[in-house]
Amino acid sequence: MKAKTILLLACLGLFINSLQAQTTGTFQIKKGMIKVTVLYPNGEGKTFDMDYYIKKHMPLMATFFGEGLKLIAIDKGIASGAPDKPVPFLAIGYLYFDKFSDYQKVLDLKATEIRADFKNYTNIQPVVQISEVLQ
């Protein structure tokens, strides 16, 4: 039990450090990094629990990806670009890595567990895009 508590605290620390780096500007996104963008499209009957996503799901991702994960960022959709149109995405999550292999090797091992957690915060099938940062 003590080992699990220590592991949980260590993972939470990694997550908090990632968020602090993002908000304080101490972490710099660099050209060539890999950005995994997870988009949660809006639509009739779609639900999204942002509190769970921030406090449980993303820390779980930090646990799975470990030191290969360099930064986590989360957007909450608040408006669309057109008046009187619904927000196109309820949420967007970003995971930054130095190398694609840092993402892929963990995904190969943990994809089932990651997908199993979706039901705890959304009924949306996310859209994933993997990009190389150019600027």
C-alpha cells in the first residue's frame, strides 16, 4: 500500500510540474517536438466531465507516459468562430513529446486502458491528430 501511495504522489508531481511549466513559461515547446492532439467534438447528446478529465484522466496519462511526456495542455471550448453557433469541440487535450517513439511505445502497451477510462468522463469518440511542431 505504501508503494502505491508513493507512486501515486510521484505521478501527481509529474502532472503538476507539467502544468506549472506550461503556466509559468519555464517549459518551451520546440520545433520538431511531437504534439498529440485529442479533440472531443461537440454534438447533440455529447457530454464531457472536465473536472474528471483534469483531475483523473490526464494524471493517468502522465503516469502511463512517464518522463517521455514533456507537457500536458487542456483547452475547454467556450465559443465558436461564428455568432450563434455551438462550440465545435467541448475539449481539446495536448500531449507533447520529444520523439514519436516516446508516445507510440506506451500507446502500444496502454491503449486498452486509456480507452477504458473514456467512459468515466465522456460519451464522445475523440479524434486524434499527431503533428510535428514547426514553430
